[in-house]
Amino acid sequence: MPRNVEVKARIHDWEGSLQVCQQLSGSNGEKILQRDVFFNTTKGRLKLRDFQDGNGQLIYYERPDQLGPKLSNYSISNTADPHGLEAVLAEALGVRGKVIKERFLFLVGQTRIHLDRVKDLGDFVELEVVLMDSQTAQDGDLIAQGLMNSLKISQDDLLTGAYMDLLQDLNKC
């Protein structure tokens, strides 16, 4: 199963974060529209990512809900029928909720940096340090910490869970 070290944090300066990502990656990034549908599961998280262009990915992942860099194990399967797959999974498992976002993707070495504008939640940055087989979670932590410093991510801005968790917490209020 592929592994990465992830960090998710709230950002307060979209333009400043965008500029840092552009400098680090040497690119303007790639804009991606995403609609994630989360399904009920007994362990981990299962989501269908609809790219809103007729393509999607079914993604299962296990990741601890903790602040700062955390190891994530995941599996991905591509689909050319996200709406049909969503209907089947919704019938079989039930829908936990949906997350709609505009994502800007930047590649920096072995790290995918996502600047996300999440509907009803705000602006976030997500780091995914994709680990090679020979690397440990600690190797990924070091890379993530360096990028966190470059992006001026503070401890107070770190998040533990997924956007889905934040949306559910928001709806409880």
C-alpha cells in the first residue's frame, strides 16, 4: 500500500501562500475542481473524488487524527463513471457527507502541496510527502517540517482530521 506523510492546516493569507508555493515549485500550479463524497465505513475513510470532468478516483485511506505530520496509507482506483459508482456505493454503504473544493496543486520534489478553497470552510494547505519504499515516516516528517517552515504554518493552524470531519463539526453547531 502506498504511503505518505500528510499535514493539513488552515491558512490566513491565500495570496502569500500562493506566492510561496509558486516559488517553491517553479510553476503556477494546476487548478483542479473536486467533489469528494465520503461513505460510511467501519475503519479508515472511503471517498469518491469526482473531478467534475467525467473522471474520478475511489480512494481508501487510513490515517491517525493527530496534529502535525502523520503517516497515511492509501489505495486508489480510477473510474470513468464517478456518478454511477457513487450511486452504487451510496446504496451499499450510505453517504457520510460531501466536500466541494477548488484545489491548486504544486509539486515540490516528492511532495504534493495543495492549496484548497473548501466550500463552507475556508482556505487550507495540505502537504503530502510521498514516501519511497526506502524512506521512513521520520524522513517524511523532516521534509514536511521544512515545507511547513517555508509556508509559515504554525502549530495553532494544524488540523487533526479531514475536511469532512470539520464540516460535520460545523453542522453540529
